[in-house]
Amino acid sequence: VNESSALINMAFGYGYRDGWQAGEPWVRRALELATNSGARAPEAFARGAIAQLALPAGLYTLARREAETALSIARAIDHREWTVMALSMLGRARLGVGDAEGALRLHEEMLRMAGELGANIWMAEARSNVGEDLIALGKPEEADGQLAASVVDSGDLVFYMIPPLTMRAALKLAAGDPHGALALTKEA
């Protein structure tokens, strides 16, 4: 199981740097190890990781399928952290195909569960996701509030801070406030 997690970390490293094709072999091997071990939590994590890596490549069908499976497993074993991860990925896959309302429902559930867990990292991601969904639904004021809260929840974790800051900057620019946009991009 520890080897599976290490392989997922390698998949994220290569996948974020070089894209889906670089991360895929690592995450597929992690899934194979997790599945063969019979441990359900590592399998849910590996499937969520596949979804997370597939999304930037526009592989929304793959991401949706893996996130749905991860969500089913995580709920069956009552693993709340992987449930939150799967909700995030499933919502992002729905947003990717234009279903902002479906994405928002999933991300609001994610936000509620992240709050119950008391995990700022998941809260930051959930609020950022909700903000992005609200932008897609044409609700920029509500989106800005969620995105601002996401930045606060991010603490010092720049990885979680940059997306909401850049989305807030884009909202400022769209509202005719280039100075506000510039200030947020400098913060990012």
C-alpha cells in the first residue's frame, strides 16, 4: 500500500510537469498494486488520482468514470477524505463537459464534508471549485466570495492559492478593474 502511494506521488510529479502521458504509467501501476492488495482505500485514492491527472488533458469521460468508481468505493468504506477527493474530481469532470449545475451540487457536498473534516486543504479546494462553478453559472459576486475564502483556507500552500487568485483577477478584469486584477496577480 505504501508503494502505491509513492507511485501516485510520482504520477502527480510527472503528470503535473509533463502531462497525462508522463503520469499515466505511474498511476496505472499504483492502481494495479492497490487492486491486487485488496485494500479499498488505496484503490479509491488511485482512481481519484487517475481522474485528477486526466482532467487537465481533457479526458473527461475517463476522469468521470474513475471519479465515480472512487466515490463509490470511498462511500462504501466510509473513507471521508477520499470521498471528498472523488467529489472534487467528479465535479470538475462535469464542469469540463459544461454541466456547471451538476458540478456545483457535487462541490457543495464536497465543501460540507471538508468542513466536517476540518481540513483546510480540502476546504480551499472545495471553495475554489465552487467559485469556478459559480463563474460558469454567471454569478461572479458569489464566486468572488468563495474564491477569497479559498485563498484564506490555503494558508501558505501556494499550490492551492494560485488558482483562486488568478480566477479572482480574471473576475476583476472582466468587471473593468485592471488595477484590482493586477494586485491579485502580484499576490499570486
